[in-house]
Amino acid sequence: MKKKDKKICVTCKRSFEWRKKWERDWENVKYCSKKCSRTYIT
Ligand SMILES: [Zn+2]
């Protein structure tokens, strides 16, 4: 499986790239930033 890739933030819909801080948790990353993670409401 490819790990260093791009994803689309579910909140702002912008693409973001893999970052070092996410290397252990990349599969679960859904937001480009903490701000988006807090903003998102289902
Ligand atoms: Zn975002």
C-alpha cells in the first residue's frame, strides 16, 4: 500500500500531502489541519 500520497480534506475539500507528523496514522487522516478537524460537523 502506498503511504506517501495525497488526500482530500473532508472539511475544506482541498488536497493535502502526506506529512511527517502523520506517518504513523496516515490511513486515518481526514483533515488537512486541526482547525478543519474541529470545524467538521456531520
Ligand atoms: Zn481542510
